[in-house]
Amino acid sequence: MTDTTSLSQLKQAALDRARAGDWNGAADTLHTVLAQSPNDLGSLLLLGDVSHSGGNIQAASDGYRAALALAGQMPNLPATVQAGLRRAQTRLADYASDYAARLDGLIPPIERSARFNESLDILLGRQPVYLQEPRRYYFPGLPQIQFYDTAQFDWVQDMEDRTPDIQAELRTVLAEDQASFRPYIERGAGHLGGQDHHLLDNTDWSAFYLWKDGQKIEANCARCPITTAALERVPLDFADGKCPSVLFSVLKPGAHIPPHNGMVNTRLICHLPLIVPGPAWLRVGSETHHWQEGRMVIFDDTIEHEAKNEADETRIVLLFDVWRPELSEQERREVATLLGAIDSFSES
């Protein structure tokens, strides 16, 4: 008897046992099938069905999730299989709803901490797990924090207090020299990792730099002396030829920066909102923040993030990057040395 025939007979035996109400026997037979043919979509769906009928919700969930994940890689599925997949999705949603209701009775939502509540959303499949995924350099052992509490940074209050003066310098630049604002993503610069990006060479997202890739733009800093002085107390992540970047970041009405990840996870990105004329938001991982003028935002840009200006006028923030507070002085020196030399390594 060939392997194909053997599998066919096993699947028929599983069906026969299911029709007879022998849910455990059918499941055992299907596990034998899947041990030999783990990508058998029909058997995965049937395993979910017989486990559901037998009251084994965990096993049903496992079978249905595996089937849905596999089906995502298989186009043009027959109508009968698509019906099975819809049944799997419905039952998974029902399981999650029932589980959530039981958890509400165990720990009422109003009594939960924010992080525990997020863990439940992940557990119930309401949101994915967002982790650091830097595109160039990963430093291990750093906490996975989407938005940081700005109260833990002793320089934030001073920056926020200087908002009116920084706004005044920005407005002067805007009035005198719009041409100094360049597209944030320029051809050959490598931002966002792609040269076909819809914001490439597009002033919908533009920048006026005080520092760019670690190089101070003296003329621009001279035009913004208060802003430049305010940054002297900030732990900018200096690495020769790499960072920091400090800029007035402009997002025109309706402009959308699509989901992406930053380059290195040894820094944090800071926004001091200066002009926020209406609804405009920044999503980092599972959290969405709405900018408020004069209120600092600090986040990890190596976690997937996106932004959009939904207002009818332009949004502008002062954007700069700082060392992550978890890095020691020695680690900062080591990383700065590496980042400063990384291009020369790749070119040699």
C-alpha cells in the first residue's frame, strides 16, 4: 500500500469516527495524518471541528489557527474550504469573546493595570506583539517600551518650557525661507529602506535640519540660537557621520507616513510639537498618541510606527534623537564607535 493510499485511508477513518461521535478517536487519527502531512489544510480544519465538538477548545483553537495561517499562503481555495475557514474564524472569535467575559468576572477591566490589559489583548488575539525590529543594528537586552514616560527625563521640562521661543524661531524661518525645507526622504538617503516610497522627494514630509546625520548645520543653528541652546542639556546620541539628527519635521495636511521601523535601537526619538492645528497622530506598536503643542513625546522608532496629519493645516514638530537611558556610558561609547565606522566596514 502506498503512502498516499495510507493517508487517504487514515483521513477516511477520521471522518468515520467523527460521524460516529468518537471525537477523541477522530482527533487521534488526524494527529497521525498531520504527523506525516503537516500542511494538510483539510485535516487541520477537521481537527479543529472534531476538537470543538468534543469540547476541547484549546485543541480546536490550535487546529483552526494553524489552518488559517496555512490558508494565508494558498490562493484560490475551493468554496468548501473557504466555508471551513470562515467557520474557523467565527469560532475563534467566539472563544475569545467567551474567554474575555470570564476574565472580566475574574479581574474587572476597571481594576486592571495598563500593561496587564495589553497582555490580555495579545492573549485574546486582539492585537499582535510589537517588538523592536531595527533595520540596521540591534543591541540586545533593552526593554520593549513603545512610548516612554517623559517624567523620567530631567531635561524634558526645560525643553517644554522653551516651546514659545522655539515656536517663534520656527515661524521666522518659515516666513523667510521655505526653500530650506527639504523632503525628509531624498533619493539615495536610504530612509525607510526603499527608493520607490510615495514620499520620496516629496515635500509633504519635509525637514529643516539643525543637525543631519551627526553633522551640525552651522547656518541653520545660527538662525535658531534658542533652539540650539535648549538642546545643549539633551543627551543627543552623537556618533560621527550617523547621528544625531535634529530637525523641524513638517507634515502637510493629509500626509501619511506609512508603517515602518527605524535603523538602530540604541536611541529614542523625541518630538516637541510646535504647530498642531488639528487632529494629527503617531502610532507606535499598539498605542496611538495625538500630538499636543508643547508636550514632549519620546518613543522607540524600531517598533513599527506610522503617523498622519488629519488636520487642514501643516503640523510641525522639533524632532531629535537621544541615547536610550538604559545604556551605560561605556556602552554608548562602544555603540558610537561602531556606528561611526559601520559604513567604512561595509565599503572595504
